[in-house]
Amino acid sequence: MSKQASHNGWRRYRLAVLLALVILGGLALYTFRVTRNPSGFFIDESSVAYNAYTISQSGQDEFGNSWPLFFRAFGEYKNPVFVYLVAALFKITGPSILTARLVGAIAGVVTALLLGLLGARVSGRREVGLLIAASALLTPWLFELSRVAFEVALYPLVVTLFLLGVQRVAAKTKWNWLDVGCLTSTLVLLTYTYSIGRLFAPLLALGLVFFATRQRWSGILRTWVIYILMLVPMIVFQRRHAEALTGRFDVVSYFKPESSVIEIGWQFIKHYAANLNPVKLLVSGDPNIYQVAHVSGTPAMLVATLSLALTGAWLVLRQRKDNAWWRFIFYGLAASVVPASLTADYFHMLRLSALPVFLLVLAVPAFAWLWNSSERRSGVRVLLMLLVLLTLAQGAFFQWQYHASARSPWRRHLFDADYPQKIFDNAVASGARPIYLADAMTTPYIQAYWYATLKGIPLSEFVRLKPEESPPARALVISTEEGCSQPHVLAQVDPYRLYIADEHPRPRAPLPGSAFRADISVRSAPATGRAGEKLQLRVRVKNTGDNVWPGCERSAGPFQVSLGSHWLNASGQVASKEEGRSPLPADLAPGQEAEISFAVDAPAQPGDYFLEIDLLQENVAWFKSKGSQTYRTRVTVVDD
């Protein structure tokens, strides 16, 4: 055997061993304690898993719709790909948290390996592919997305599949039907896997013009035509279900009827720049503490990975700026930030879920240069080793941060970690049937449905109460409603309460005019607030009338006494619709006082305002209209 053949054999053996270590290490890393960290199961995870289970059993979602294209849940619609994939697995394994979360975990590992394959193909070096795969596995952003049973857990994988298809055809003179099929199928997956794909996928499809030549135009046009045809079911669904696929955008975007084109353009520029903020990328990540797919205060990207991506971008611009593949990668990176930049949140990691894929692809030229140069220059070899060690060290530190967060009370609260034992199990063990579900929102009932499914308890043993419908006297109730005090609480884990319903509610009637008298004050009223910010206040109210104000009861809606507010402009005119509503927690007799938690959204437009707080009896009158004094405070609203 020649010396060269022996060397090549050793190289292949070494690469095979390293690949096996990467695969096994990735599987161990991504599946470690997957059911216990995050601890619990978030309500959206329960919704996805429960609908996957009903599909696996009957082909219907929780509302009885057969094989739906999108899944109605919590006032919006969830995308189908993840739900149907989990349903297929539930058909084999039965419902479980482990199966639901393993889908995302395995998808995360496969994403890293396919990114390594892409890196090897682009660079022509398998060693570079291994380095890219290892970097992807240690990237906090990709790891965190893989730990929750959400639709977005599949999105980096789908983006990577699309890029593999593009790379496959980039060097071809002419695209055949197989090429077109690969591109079209991955574009369809991009569209139907996660909501941002409804904009991002068409942008990527449009970006295929970077590969346009006389011979390729036929393939590009065929790709576009087939892709458009595959959008028809979504368009038909939208027409049959008004705002089903656009209603969520209306809620999360900064687009307002009163906003001008210039204002919207400025907001887009601000959000686009903020979504590329290096501090968010390298230090703090998503600033929203309610973001369940991120541990607050941890980085989204590793320092070495982002440095290599920037170096790779510089190398491409210097040496290969006319290459169609790399022009498409730059375009795709820029497009990946667009959907998130149209929404009011800053650095929303779920809506930016395609960005880390493009950053890792841009790291390929830097890794290739370092590897090739390290064979000739010892200094470069040392630099490469230092970057690898930095990646391993920071990746290990992030893993420590992530797994330490499993004990965080806030994370446990977000994922309803104590609900199964302290609320659900106690309710079932009580023996009372049926168990009534009273939700302040439309969402938490799903936890009872999901855990009942896991334990094999028929849903006939649960009754969802309609809004304003009271449970029977002495009934057992799981509730998420705030404000109404309950005298017979058996267990409580915020926001859930397990209690025994009191006797039938007292009949309600309009209060006499002399009862509409109140003294209202606010502890530490805010002087400023950001546009659209939710302001939290503690409001003290005193009954200065001559009748008891009836306290909160579930069926008291038409005559409920509540706290409400309006925003007034500098001239004292109403500047926005009514904001905020909080019921009295209990009966309030003449001369008595109560302190109420009150949340109100600041106006969307900056300026000087008055916040006016008043009481009202539902379906009767505001106290102000009966001569009672309101509370007013000046608030300056600044641009966010």
C-alpha cells in the first residue's frame, strides 16, 4: 500500500470517528432531560400535542374539523406540518410529552448535520463540514428552538433543506424536473411550517432570479408556477376563514390605521436594525421575559461563530462577490430579518429563526480559509484551535446556564410546571365529577384536556363553562380567572386555582344613582411610558355612596362593578377607545376601600396624554356620568 493511500485511509477513518462523535454528542446534548427542562409543558405545546393526538385517533382536530389545513387555537391558527408529524408518531407511540419534544430535539440535530453537509459541499472539505456541524450543535439559538414542541422547532431544518436544494442547482447549467421538485417542495414546507414563511418563502422564491440565465429561466419559471399553485389551498382557507392567517399579524404588528407610510417605514428601519443588534446576538438574546423558547439573559449566538460569519462575509465580498450562490445567501440573510421587522417586538427569536442558519452558512468560507491556511502556517493553526476551544467553552457555559434555569421559578411558572401535581392531580383525586373549567382567557382549558389524555381520563368528566356562566353550587372548579375572590380555595398555582364553588350567585340589578359615588387614587402613578407599553398600576377605590357595590361573580357580567379607563389628549378629548377593565374583587360596602391591580396599554402614538380612571357598572353607566369624580394623571408617551 502506498504512503498516499495509507494517509487517505487514515484521514477517512479519522473523519468517520469525528462524525460519529458529533452525531452521538449532538443526540446526547439535545435529548438530555428533554422532558424536564423546560420543566412542565407550555399551553401552546399542550395545544399542539392535544390536536396531534385527536388527529392520530380520528383525523379530526379538537373542534371536530376533519384533516384541517390549519389548526384553530386560542384565537389564531397553528401551522400544520409539526402537528401532523407529531400525530404520525403518536399513532405509533401514543401521546406523551417525550415524543412531542423529541421531534424538535431530533430536528435540531438533523439541522446541524445537514448544515455540516452543506458546508462540506460548498467548501469542498469534509473537515469544514464537521466544524460547521459542531458549531451549529452548540449554537444557543438552534438549541433553544429545539427544546419546545412548537412549530418553529422545525423551521431551521426546513430552511437548511431549501439551501441544500439551492446549492444543488446553483452550478447546473439547466434545471430539470427533479431540481424544480426539490426547490418547490422545500418552498412549500417553508410556507406551511411556520407563520413567517408566508412572507419569507415568497421572498426566497423571488431570490432565485440571482441564478437566472437563458438556460435556467425555464426551471425558475416552473418553480414559481408550481409554488403558486401550492399556495392556492392556503388562499382558499383564508377566504373561508376571515383573518385566519392575517389576524395574528394585525395584533403583533405596529401597523395602525392612523400610521402614515413614513411612520411605518421608520418603524421598519428601527426594528430591522434592532433585530441585528450584536448585543442581543452575543449577550442577552430575546428581551421578552415571556419568550418561552429562550432563557432570559443568555446569548443567541456564540462569539466565535458570529466572528467567523462576519469574516466569511468579508472573504466572499473580497473574492467571490459575483458568485450567484453567495449573492443569494446575502439576499436570504437580509430577507430572513424582514418578517420579524414588521412586528412590534424587538429581536423576537422565533420570528428570526431563519437568521442563525444563514449566519452559519456564512461561516463556511472563514472555516475553509482557516483550515486550508493551517496546513501551511502554524500561526493560523493556533488561531483555528483557539476558535474551536472558545466555541466549546462558551457552548459549555451556555449549557450550564440553560440547565440551571430549570430551577427558575419564573421558567416553572411559564411552563405551568406545578399544574399537573398541585392542580390537576388534586382535582382528579377529589372524586368530584364533573370538573368545571372556568377560564379568564380562551387558553388554559387545554392543560386539563392534555393531562387528562395522558392519564386516560375521559373528557366527559370535564365541563368548560361559557363566559359569564356560573358553576353549580359546591362544584369543583379549575379556574384562571383573576379578580373574583373565592372563599373555598383548595389549591393555587398562579394563574390556576382549584376551588369549591359557593352557593348560587345573588341576583344583580342596576344600582340607584346615589350609589355611583367613589373616591379613586393611584399609588405611584407613572409620569411617562413607551408607546404601546402595558402600564401596571395599583388603584385604591373607596365607596362613598350609600349602597353596597357587588363584588365579582362569574355570572355578574351585565351588572358587574369594574374599574376602567380612557386616554384623553391634551385638550381633554377622548384620544383612544376604552382601555383596561378590572372587576371589584369582593363586595364593597359604603365607607370601605379596596386596592385593585390595573393594567392599561399606553397609546400607540407618542405625545402628552391624560389617563382618566373611573368605575362603571356594566350595561348601566360610568360613575362619571352620575356625577362622581374620576382620577386623572398626565402621562407623556415616548417613542419605543
